[in-house]
Amino acid sequence: MTTLITGAAGFIGMHVAAALLGRDEPVVGIDNFTPYYSLDLKRARVAHLETLYDELFTFIDVDFGDANALAHALSGRRVDRIVHLGAQPGVRYSLENPGAYIHSNVAGHVNILELARHREIEHLVYASSSSVYGMRADTPFRVADRADTPISLYAATKRSDELLSETYAHLFRIPQTGLRFFTVYGPWGRPDMAVWKFTEAVLQGRPIDVYNHGDMLRDFTFIDDIVNGVVLALDHPPEDNNREKPGGFTTPHRLYNIGNNRSEQLTALIHAIEEACGRKAEINLLPMQDGDVYQTSADIDDISRDLGFAPTTPIAVGIPAFVAWYREEWLGRQEADRREA
């Protein structure tokens, strides 16, 4: 059984690919290396998979937002299941470049739905986001809660994806699972996210920008827990039985939160990074940024009940794991590259 993974050069995509490849399942990974963050990091992730899994892993450089290019790239290739993780990420960047979000997150999602439709895919698992909940005061966030007041274009595109998927599930009975991820971090993570940015700044002795004067809560979720949830979902597609599923749908389509089920103050994250780095952080307190939410908190009862999902990694364990990878693997790789140059 061959799985297509979009965003295979991305953080979550690389780890999900490794999990499936580790079960001796063929993976076709696609990505088009958008320069939103370090291309060296994206290429290193792909090289990591190619080195470890050789012939089981096929990588194709293609933009899934281009329907013709996608069809050409996958012509003649077997695809049984899809894990659609590719997207234009970032709440703040959506204020600067909205067109990138429409291209990748809306048009690109439709292209993947069309692929699933015409290939009669067994199951499409796709990435949504905790951002769809908007600026909610009541926590934890439940899948049954309304999600029609997004405060960023990024969140609006992710909610659009959920509605587009429901339409395709209704019309074409495509089994689908949408996963609302909550602040994912860990080795091979994203340089634009707080854990990486704070770690890098602390180790370099630079100040870190802390928004809303540090009064923010996030449900930080370690990558291993996220991968476990994605694979559990992939292996158990929803039934087309007219029964209501999480998200309120009676089609073969459901939505789940994947989080750590525990919100942490931003100051607690900073303290954990200080402890792991062995250095104090210099903090630059700033007001809340447009598009940001005050808190995120995942109610995971649905996915725990249906699939047995149970996160196991608190930040006291996950942050030292990330800092160790960053120091030993990433900084070591950069130093080796400088020597070769």
C-alpha cells in the first residue's frame, strides 16, 4: 500500500513519512521547496529520508497548487492513500502574502481532493489547524465548537479546507479525516516557530520577542505524539454509515483535535528552554500581534475514544529533546557545511 505525502520536505511530513517507511510501506513524497523558511533545512529532511529508506521512498519536486503539474508528476504512479500536510503555514505571514495561502491552501487542497476522487483513494488524511477556533475564551477547544470566526487568513483557509472536504465526502463519498494540529514542535522543527526561535536566540545571546507581554497560553505538542495520531487516523478511515462523526458530519468525513491536552504559559516554555540551554533568556516584551490568539487548548476526547490516541510527552521532556537535536545535529551540520565551503 503506497501513501502519497504532500509537504514531505516539511516538519510533520518528514516525520510521518519516516513512520510509514519504518513499517516497510512505500511512500511517494512531494514538495516544491517554497522559500518561506530555510531551504537547506527542507533539503536536509528529504536527504535524511533518502539515506535511511532508499528505494522505499520516492521524492518528487512539484507544486500541488498547479493541477497540471501535479497530474503529470503522478502519472503512472500508484497511490492508495494520501496524507496531505503540505500548505503555506504561518499566521503572521498571511498578512503579507495572502495570495500564497489561496494558491496552496485552497486551490492546492482542491487539487488533492480531485486526485483522491479520480484515483478512488482509500483514505485522505489532511492537516487543519487549531487556528480555526479563533479568539475563544472558553477552553478546551472542542471539535463540536463553532469555528466560523477566524481572525487570520491562514485560519480562514484551513476552515475552508474542512468545508471543501465535507463537500467532496458528500458528493463522492471519499473517506477523509481532518486533523486540527496544536502547536507542534520537536527535532527537525520549523525555524519560524517559537521553540526554534527562542532556542536559537538564547544560545546566541540575543533577545527574544515575547508577544502580549508573555501572557499567552499554548497547547505545545511534541512531534512523536503528532505522528502517532496521524498514523492512527490513517490506519482507521471513517465508515460511510450515515452516523454522525466528530465535526457533525454523517458522510465518511470526520475532524479531530491533536494536541497535548495541556496548555502551558509562554513563560513556562521559556523557562524550559533556559533549563535545557543552561542560559537565561533576554526578553523583549511586545504587545499582541494581529492575527494571534491568546490561548489554545485541545479537547482530545474524540480521537482518544475512537482511535486510542494518548499524548505522552510534556515540555519537560520534549524541549530538552529539541535542544539536544538543535545543538548536536543542526549546528553540527552547519559547521560541517562551513568547513566544506
